[in-house]
Amino acid sequence: MDRQRLDKWLWHARVVKARTSAAELVASGHVRINGTREKSPGHAIKLGDVVTVALDNSVRVLKVVGFAERRGDAASARVLYDDLQGGRE
């Protein structure tokens, strides 16, 4: 798999608790991909993309480094991205 729907990836990476929440977050304009606002939950992201998510009280900047077929626990979700705010690249 070299691409995945944006809403599905956000859910698998545990950025949000439900896939519908991910779709609403994207549709409301709170997600950017490589600096460009994305409003389509079905937008395909690829490895190396930088996803910026504006949540309630914070902003997360994540580099896509993997995809998952299913949503797993927090440890398996953590390997799907590098947190660029935490100084890890």
C-alpha cells in the first residue's frame, strides 16, 4: 500500500477517536497536507507527506511514515508517523 485516504490514516494513527470525527475535521478545514488546506476526507496521502492537524487546544505536525490495514493499539499507531514538533524526523 503506497497511499491511503486521509480520514482513514488519521483514525489509524489515533489522532481522532472515530473515523467520522476524522472526516469532519478534514471537511471543516482543520487539516493541511504539505502546507495546503485539504477539505476532502478521501484525499489520498502518501509516504513523506506532512500532515498538520489543528485540534481543540493544540496543533500536531506529523510526517507520514507508514500505513495500516487496521486500527491497532497506541504502540502500533505510533509507527505510522514521526512527530515533527517533538524534534523527531
